[in-house]
Amino acid sequence: MPDTAKDPLDRAMGALVGGALGDALGMPTQLLSPARIAELYGHVEDFIAPFANHPVSKGLAAGTITDDTEQALLLGRILVESGDRFDHKRWVNALLDWERAVKARGSYDLLGPSTKRAIDAINSGVPEEEAGRSGDTNGAAMRIAPVGIMMPLEPLGAFVDKVAETCRATHNTSIAIASAAAVAAAVSRGVAGGGWRDASASAVAAARRGATLGHWVTGGDIAARIVWAQDIVRGKAIRDAIRLITDLVGTGVASQESVPAAFAVLEVARGDAWKAAVISANLGGDTDTIGAIAAGMAGACTGFSRLPQQHIARLKGIDMSEVRALAADLVTARVAKSASGKDAAA
């Protein structure tokens, strides 16, 4: 029987579907404290429905994805449609259309603060290249996996430039670009066949380069915080690690909290996507986004075939045939870019 987990398409599917698992598992616990999560749900280990008066997730069924997965799939489709040059106008229009659909569903509160501000600014006539100049939260990082699938990691400059290009309209800041570059690099390394430790090393290098781009904003250095966050949880028991991540790293929407937290989760889970999703769901704070990032990176490093199929079958709000088609298109683009790079080098 062939080892499909070595196949780039299987790794690409692992990134997208792993992210969906982490997103859906964290949906009912987002914005809650660890103590409140324990009081309401105990230790979360499976999909559950949010409590009746949840501030943003009320009414959603257990296993439902949120904006993290929806925006990742949307960005992936725009990347495919854009070709070599990212189509900012198409992306902005897609976000605006998506925003209208989200509002029609009554779920506008699921949009992140930077994306909300940028969309409101664009609606008010601010040029898209300026709308994202204050976007420093984790929205770019949460949806960046398709860039990691599509782009070979080398040359690193071109890779990070593509990440920055997709961040411009909503998260055009040094800290958001560094965060998104780290996550995308981990995914790209995974799709290329790397393990989670290799992915973490690639993430740090990409974050350092990403920090030189966009509008500078204050905040802890993303590369340094990823290394530190993984160091403090290495070898710790899961409950001890959860406390360290919550108390020291932070689990809020700020990029310098949630992105290093996701890498700490990856470390504690040792690259297991479902375990990463479970750990994230119990952290408190921005659990769905941390889960989407951590489990997506883990999925890229193991492949779809090694994800828990029984849980995938229970996901809601996601069309797996569309995900597979998108993953195939992104991998096709990746292969073409790799071939053109080799031709240029020759």
C-alpha cells in the first residue's frame, strides 16, 4: 500500500483539513477563560455545541467551522485565480462579498478586529494598500496556509514577499507579516515532506525576514517569541503546558500571543494534529484560531491520510470535494513554480 502521507497533495489536504479540525474544536471555547471552559464543558476532547448564550458561537452545531477556515479557503481560491501576481482587487472584493454573506448569517462578530477595520476602511473609500496599515492581529496568520501550499520555501525572499502581498489589504504591518510568514513557512516545509521540527525551524527564519516588511508596529519579535514559547513547554505535561501558554505566552488575538502559542501547542502535541486541536481548545482566549494554525501546521507535516477520519466526517460547513479541488490546484501551482525556479537556475 503506497505511503500517501509523502504525497504533496495529501500534505496540502492535511494543512487545510487539519486547520478545519482545530477551528471547529475551538469554536465553542473561543473567548472563554480556561476556568470557564472547564466549568461548562470539562476537558474538551471532542466536538461540542457552544452554550446557549455564547458571545459569538451561539446557535452553531458541534463541529462547525468558523471564519478561520472560510477565509483560508477563500484566500486559496483567489491565489489560484490570480496567477503569478496576486490580484488585490479580486481579494478585497471577495472579502467584501464574504463579509456580506457572514452578516446575512448573523455571524458578523466572528470577523477579527483588523479585518473588520480594513473592510470598513475600504467601504469608506480608503485605498486597499492603505487599509491594512494598522492590522497587527492574527487574521493574516489564521488564513495563510494556502500560500504555504502554493509557494516553495526557496528562495525565501520570494516566499515571504508573496506572504506580504496577501497581507497588504488587511494586515500590512511588520508583526502580522512576520506571523503569517512563520505559519506559511511551516506549512510549506510540511508540504515539501518535512516534519514538524523542521517546520518550526523554517518558521523562525521566515518570521525574521517578514518582520522587515510592512508598516512597523510595536510588539514582541515573532521569531524570538516562537523559539521562547516552544522552549518553555518542551517536555512538559499537557496540563502544565496549557497553564504556561495561557499565563506566559498569551492566547489573545494579538499576533505576538496567539502565533507563538500555536507553535508551543505544536511542540507539546509533537506534531499530532488532533492532539494540537484538543490542547488549543482548552487554552481559553482565541482557541479556534490557535487551533486552526497549530493543527493546520501539524496536518501539513503528517498528511490528510494520517488525520482522524472519524472526526473529519463530522465537520460541518465545509465541502470536502471543494477542499480537495483547491488543494490540487494549489499543488499544481507549486509544482509549476518549482519547475520555473529550476529552469531559471539552470
